[in-house]
Amino acid sequence: MLVLKIKSNISKRHAIYLPQKVVKHLNLKEGDSIEIIVVNSEIHIRLIPDPLYLALHGEKFAEIDLESVEEISKEEQSFYENTP
């Protein structure tokens, strides 16, 4: 676990600028989403992972075979075929 402790300042409009070391280490890009959590007198900033990136590159935790997909699809279609 890498721990970076870097001092930064708050600008006129209350903006907090992240130091280049942090941006590079976390591979941050403009438009990335973050979550800001205030706990008593501490501020925690957490990167919210991009759902599309996670879907393509994240850890896979479920598995389904094509036959199961087809079976579920047929069940769902039969439900809608029998409704007026």
C-alpha cells in the first residue's frame, strides 16, 4: 500500500487542486468522478470507478453459459407473448 501525504491549498473559489504526483499515481483524467466524504474535521476523497471501464476490465464475479441465456430469454419471451 502506497501512502502519499502532500500539502495543498484551497483557492479563492474553494477549489482544491490535486498535485501532479497524485494525478499521475491514480491515472486521473478530466471528467473522472469523485466522492467527497467529511468525517468530523477530515475530508476523504475517493475515486468513483467508471462503470464501463469496470465492465470491460474489472474482476469478473459471475458466470453464465449461452444455453442458460437462451433458456431465460425464451421464458421471458413466452411471458410477453401470452399477454394481451
